Amino acid sequence: MKSMIWRPEAKDEQVNQYLDHENHAPYPTILISMFGLFCLLTMLVLLGSF
């Protein structure tokens, strides 16, 4: 069985820098989508009330 103790490798720092640079949640897209869904639901409620 392989040892469960983690030891840093030479490429770990490069991988961490890459992930810090690339791996971010798309917050603007999430906010725009939520706003669009809110507007769509509001429009459906207003049109449904007539």
C-alpha cells in the first residue's frame, strides 16, 4: 500500500499558480443569470395576472 504522507513535489508550485490563475467561479455570469431569471419570472407573473 502507498504511503499516506504527502511530500511536496517539484511541480506542485507551478500547479498551484496555474489553479490560482485559472480556477475561479464565474461570479458575473452567475449574477447576470440570476437577474435574468428574476426578470423572466417577474414578467411571467405580471402577464399571468391579466
